[in-house]
Amino acid sequence: MPIGSEHIEEGLLLRERGELILRRDDGDGWRLRLDEPAEALPGSRVRVHGVRSGFDLLDVVRIGRGD
């Protein structure tokens, strides 16, 4: 998965050490970088559309409640 690749991921949105983390069902996760606040979403299942900008970092294009 190269830098710049697009991803659509689902999982539980958590706040850890001041960062937003998407924890996927398989246990892996992504750190998320958002331009807009998502304060109502931590603790919820979400779907994230983003672009990989680092080893475990996604720049979020779109985020919303998941299934």
C-alpha cells in the first residue's frame, strides 16, 4: 500500500493519546488526520474514505457512521 493510495475502511473510532484511531475488526488500525472535528463520533462504528499519507496514517476525505 503505497503513500497516496486510497482506502475505504470500517471500524471503531477511538481517541488514544489525543489522536483519533480507527480500530478495524481484525485488530489493525489507522491514525486519522481530519480537517474538521469529529467529536460526536469517537466510540462509534464509522466508515472512513481516506488517502494514505504515512505508515499508519490516513488523511480523511470523508467519515461517517458505519454499519
